[in-house]
Amino acid sequence: MRSSNTWIAKIRHFYSQSTTAAPLTVFIIIFLLFSAFVPNFLSFRSVSGIINAATLNGALAIGIAFLMVSGEFDLSVGSNLAIAAYIYGMFCVAGQPALGLVLALIIPALLGAVNGIILVFTGVPSFIVTLGTKYFFRGMLWVITGGTMLQTVDVLKLDTLLTGRMDWLNNLLTEANFRNSLPWLLLLVIIFQILLSKTKFGNHVFAVGGNVGAALEQGVNVKRTKILSFAISGLMAGVAGIFLFGQYHTVRVASGDGMDLYAIAASVVGGVLITGGAGSVWGAMIGALIISMLRTGVVLMDIPFIPADNFEAVVGVTIVAAAILNVYIRSRK
């Protein structure tokens, strides 16, 4: 009996200390259920589709996770994604993809920093600040582009390197469609997870999100930490925009609209606390996979009252359920 209680205590301790334990468990359960009951779920076509869809959301979720750990939100990432996609696309059309790549990273990062600057110098909550800039950024994009869709049929070497098909793998797997954006995203996850969990700046992000007053007493530059966190959110929106245009070779002013919801959902489902101070980049990526897997499962099951274009309902329920689970686990510490 004592041995059984010891194991239960160890399991509880593991789940209370690891921010990725709960989302990983949820991922495994959903994967097993869909594998058993959803037709064609385990086909390479479905699996690669899940991963490809999670790539865009996962890139956004890296930045959102960083920001949420610091205790803030960014609702403008979808607009920033569209801006980055237009910048990259226009320079690709002009025959200067490398310059477009650099600018598509720098400009969204600067716009993200603008969000942070407004926040720290006005005291207006990030929800309100980024809700406003979300519409302002997209409105300015509409003015600059005239609302026209940018499209090209040319496939450049840089596009192939970043988002092209992984033919060496797809040729081995029937109907698979894995893309080069996957290893690039995994590299970014590793880099930003190390930045968050193994560096002084990462410690400051956790401190600011956990208790601003305590962070100030410890000498943490709260304003700089928040501005840099917003810049990272913008930077990753730029990465997502590059992935979007590189893969589909088209972008509209409305591109990315609503993806802020999915990125926040991925982070919350991945164990990032809404109140800040806890979470991980790995967890956010698991959350992105869960969201993508749920979408594919809903489509394949063909549920009459949850059509694919009403998937936001599933996302909303998932956010609430994940938030409740996260609070419960933290309360059991």
C-alpha cells in the first residue's frame, strides 16, 4: 500500500513540476483515440497535413508562449504575419528574396517592439494595446497594398530551402507531404526553449510574469524584458509569414486573420499559464499539434454540428478546458 502511495505521489509531483507533462498526456490520449476510431487518421497524408498546419501556428505559438510567460498577450500577430508575407512576397517577385527574408523578420519584430513600448510607457493592458494595433497594422497594410492579392507561380531556391517538399522522405511514404519548414521550426523551438529556460533573459521573463514587484526588487529591467518579449512575438510572426508565402506563393490582406486565437490556444493547451510565470516553448509546440490534430480529426469524422469552418468552437472549448486543467495542476503543488 505504501509503495502504491509513493508512486501516486511521484506522479503528482511530476505533473505539478513539469509544464509539458499534462499537454503531452492529452496529446497521446487524443492521438490514440483518433487512431482507433477515425478512418484514415494514421495515413501519411493526414499525419503530414497535421504537421504542416501546426508549422504555421507553431511559429506564432513560440512568440506567444514567450510573451504569455512574461504575463502579456499579443493579438496583432495575425496582422504581423500578413505584413511579413507581403514583404517577403514582394521582394521575391522583384528577384531579391534574401533581402525580403531579412526585412520580413526585422519589420514585424520592430512592430512587436512598438506594442511593448506602448504598453510599458502607457500602462494600458496588452490586450487593449494589441487589439488596437491588430486592426491598425492590417489597415495600414490595406492602404499600402490597395487590398490586392499578391501571388506568384515562381518557385525560388530559397522557397524550396525553407518550405519546399521533403522529397527524400515523401518518396518513401505513400501520399506524404512533409515540408522543409518542419526542421527549421524544430531548430527555432530548440533555440527559443534554450533562451527561455537556460539564459538570464529567460529567467527575467519568468520573474516578470510571475511577480513584477519581486522582479523589480531583484533588479530586473521589467520594461526592457517586456519590450524584447513583444519583439520576439513579432519576429516569430515574421517567420510564420515567410512560411506562409514560401509554401502557398500567395498572400491577401486578410491572411492570418484569427491565427492569434490559434496561437494563444496552442500556448494555453501547451501548459503556458494565462497569468504568466510558467510555461515552455516545447509545451506550446505540443499545443499547436493538438489543435491541428483536433482539426484533422473533426474533418475526417465529418461531424454534422461541427463543420470544418466552425472549428473555432472546438478551439474555444479546448482553451477553457486547458486553462481549468492548468489551474488545477498548479493548485495541487
